[in-house]
Amino acid sequence: MLLGQRGEGEAKTLYRDILDKAIRCQDPFFAVKRRWLVRRLAPDCSKVELADLQKEQEVDRLLHAMGWETANVHLGSATATALLVDLASRPDGWLHEAAKEMVVAVQEDWRSWKKPAAVKNRKAPAASP
């Protein structure tokens, strides 16, 4: 992950502070180097393809764990109390609905971005000799 355009400085410090306060186990192999967040790669740390999971229940468990980890990091931030108050005020299912809306928005954005790129990449017909 690449930190903000300003390089080392406030973004790096804030990220490190949040991780230090997060409600989670520390990763001894995690480091902030210049503008990069560095994490370990190992044979047992690999990309998980959602399509490869056998049951919908496995997908739900994985997404729940990912959300749990994200929440733990946010609980280490200075605004943790405000986040908890906000979450308590939201109706059941709000995150699932917001995620569906985001999928639509990202797909529309991608289609919009893709159109001009397709036009730019068309080659002009070769000139006749």
C-alpha cells in the first residue's frame, strides 16, 4: 500500500499510531518504509479468490473476518467513540446495502473510464502504398 503523496511524515506517523492502538495482534513483520506499507509474504499467506470458496457461508465468514480486522484498526483511531455511536445508530443491513450501491457506482465509473480508452487505442487504418 502506498501512503499519501507527501511522502514520509504525518500519514506515516498516524498510520503507525493507529496500528499501535488497534485492538489486534501486532504483525512483527509489518513495517512502514518511506511511503510504503510493507507486509510479509509467505507460502501460507496467499491471495484468496472468492470464486474458489466452496460455499456462500465461507465467503460470509471471510468477509466478516476482513470487516472485523478493519474495525479493529479503526478502533485504534482518535475517533473510535464517534464511530461506535454512529454504528449504533444505523439500521440492520445498512452496510450490505451500501456495498451493493458501491458495486454499481464502481462498475459505472469503470465503464465511463473504459469508453475513452477504447477510442484512444483504436489504430488508424494503414495508409495505402
